[in-house]
Amino acid sequence: MKIIKFEELECWKEARILVRMIYDLIDSKCFSKDYRLIDQINGAGISVMNNIAEGFDSQSNKEFMRFLRIARRSTSEVQSCLYIAIDQDYINNTSFDKLYAQSDKVRKIIDGLIRYLKSKL
């Protein structure tokens, strides 16, 4: 089956879930005053989604992989922000674990897509 639009990509779908989870997280009162961290984690999550979409429309596997690598790095940025959030007692271990696992899931799917695209070069 050929994927026709980025919304069909599993990594994009899972990145969308990650962004929803981030928005739910930053809506909490504990986060309300740390604007820098809110902007950072929110921007990183959005970057994951948008780079997958933008790369898909690049019309070249090599260019798509470049955008996927950026998206992959943004998942690490989300995870790093989660450590800041837990260290500041903005989130509990359960929230940390759920968001960390979701970002890790996105990264693994991206890694698989990169491997697939490399094999087609």
C-alpha cells in the first residue's frame, strides 16, 4: 500500500498523540509559571509532528530522511524537558513515564522509517 499523505504515516499519528499529551501536561497548574519550559517542550513536540509532515512532502527520500532525523532529535528534546519537569516537581513519575514512553515510541517508528528509506536509495 502506497502512502499518499503524511497523515497516514504511523510516526506522524503517534507524534500527534505525543503533542496532545504535552498540551495536557502543560495545562496543569504546576507548569503555569515556567514559560520557558512550556515553550521548549511544546515547541519540541510540535517540531516532531511538523518535520515528519514537511519531510514527507519533500519528494525525495534523502530529503525526507533529513527531516525525519530532525524530528528524531526533537523527541530527545522532549525527553530532556521531561527530566527538567520532574526535577522541578512539575510532574509525577507516572506522567513522566507515559510521556517518555510515547516519545520513545515515536523515535523508534521514525528510526524504522529511516532504515526503510535508506534501503530504497
